[in-house]
Amino acid sequence: MTKMNWDESHALDKLAQLSIKTGVALQPGQDLLITAPMEAAPLVRRLAHHAYKAGAGLVTPFYTDPEITLARYQHAAPESFDKTTDWLFEGMAAAFDKNTARLAVVGEDPMLLSGQNPEYVGRANQAMSKASSPLRERITRFDINWNIIAWPGLQWAKLVFPQMSDADAQIALAEAIFNASRVNTSDPNEAWAVHNKNLRARTEWLNTKNFAALHFYGEGTDLTVGLADGHEWMGGASTARNGVTCNPNIPSEEVFTTPHALKVNGYVTSTKPLSHQGTLIEDIAVTFKDGVITKASASKGEDVFLKLLDTDEGARRLGEVALVPHGSPISQSNLLFYNTLFDENAACHIALGQCYSKCFQQGDKLSNDEVIDRGGNSSMIHVDWMIGSQSMNIDGLDGANDPTPVFRSGEWA
């Protein structure tokens, strides 16, 4: 198979147009901040093209380069790993405060840092989490419209399709991204309108039930997740505090809400590897008591995972619980993407760390203290990992602990 000419890819152009119109839902006159791996420049150029056609004020891209990242780990002094670009994150936070929209393109090599010193990786991640907290707060509060999409990075493609040539692997990953993002349809924006309607029906049912807790049970898992007081289920298109309705994640198959940070008990094991900032973490197993992880292990990447849990007090508590049927299109592709944007949409998942304050009734009017009083978690991190499978059962529990079937054998009951 010949190498793809990305500048002539109609599907890539459709993904960019979908991201601007339905994903970030860019408004006339609104500025746009884009982050992306350098390799994704062809997609970023198409994003800028469609953003300006939609009336963007100013489009500003920031690129990352894996070779520069590796140069740091290979040659930098040890104290370098406690430093980060505070000034950059402060500037981005200021941009969001001025209603700049946010668009992130992912596609980096998930294994980029797998051979590097885990202590340095952990320290760098911790410094990054701390410095970027102003950005994370604005995103989790849903202050502005934002969107994440994917670029088929070559090293990522080789990991997902190791049996293929480089060119064939990248084309195969591109097709998988386009299919999962509903780009390979006659009208992707209309396809997302229908999909959003279906997700809304699920969230409306869950919000009507107003469960006090969810009980997850199946192979390797017996976990009761209390839900925050006044929680609200969300999924698909959501309205940010600035009044713009956007689709934050493309793709997305989940409905999600905020757990109660003090009311999680039991044990749970991961069903897919977690790729966290260049390190693959496999076979996570944790035990919760009164909301806190009291025991944790992993068969691979355990040092990085334990360092993640020590980021701050909230890192050992949950900030999100999400429901995804095993029959979702991404799950049925039978691909392991090694990327949370995709793998979280193949299985039910939980997230350590910061909660989404938007996932409360009238959440856009709550202060940080009010969110915490209702059971929301606060942390410098927000890291999703997958716990669902075709054997997963879920009951919704009311205030008297009476169960209502929600999932049976990995599917909606």
C-alpha cells in the first residue's frame, strides 16, 4: 500500500470540519488554542482552515516533538524533572478566561517513555500535573467549549497494528479513527446529532432514577460507587458555562457522572492497559475503603502508577464514573488503541482525581467548596482507566440499597 498523502485526504478534512462545527462548536469571533504533536501538522492546518471559515478570531497552535522529549530524559540533569512551563499554563488559563476555545489533537507514541527512568517520569508527571492545574480546573468546570480528536501517529499506529508495514499501519489506524469518529458517513455532523440523541435518552433515564450508588460486580470486581449528592449524568453534547454546546470527546460512547469521594468501597481490576504519559500500566488492581484507595498494584508500570496515586490526597479518590456498553463500536472493533480517548469508549471506566463540577444539578452555579460539600473530589490529576467487560454487571442502588438492573453481561439491562 502506498503512503497516504494527508494533504489530499478527504476523510481527514471531514474530521477537521466535524471537530470545528460539532466538536468544539467554534463561535464567530472566538479564538482557538490547539495543541498537537508536530507530526499532526496536516490535520492542524485543516482545523485552522475550517476554523477561519467558521469565523475564528485567531487560531494559535502549540506543537510537541517526541525527539525533544526524549532528549530531556537522555541528557538533562536530575533537577530538570521537577521543572515545567508554569508560564505557558498560566498564559493558556488566561486565554480561557477570555473565552478562547480549546482543541487538543492526540496521537503521540503511547510507549515513548517506556524505557526511561520511572522516577524521572513520575517526577515530571507530578510537576506537570501541579503546574497545569489552572487549565484542568477550567476544563473540569467546563468554563469554555473544548474538543479532543485524534491523529494517526506513526509510532502509535505501529503499536496498534504491529504486523503491518509502517504505511499500512498508519492507514489502518486512520481508518479506525475515522470509523470511531463517524467520519466515514455521508454526513458526520448529522450522525453525531443522532448519536447525541441516543446518549441523551440514557442520561435522562439515569437522572430520573437518581441512584444513590452503583454496584459493579464481575470477574475481579466487586465495587460499590456512591454517587455525589445532587449528581447529574451527562454524555455526548454538553453546554459549557459560556453557553456553547459542544462535543468534548470525538469519539465518545459514554455517559458519566461524579462519584461521592467518601463513599466508594470494594475492589476492582482493570480490563485494559492504561497508557499514561508514555508509560503502559497493566493489570491494575485496587481496593477502596470509604472512598480512598488503600491497596494498589499493577503487573507493569506499577512504579509510575503508585507515583500517580501520591500526586495529592485526591489522587486516591474517584472523580468520575462512566458507563459504556461492551457492544460499543470501539469495543467491537477488537482493537486495543493504547489511548484513553478510544479505549475508555470501549468499556465502563472510572477516573482517579478531579471531578467534573458540571456533573451536578446546576453545577455551573456551584462554587468549588459547594462541589466538595456534595461529595465532589479535588485533585491535580484526572486519569481514566477501564474496568468494564462482557462479564460486568451493574445495579443501581436507591437510598434503601434496593437494586435496579443497569447492566447485565456488559450491556444495558
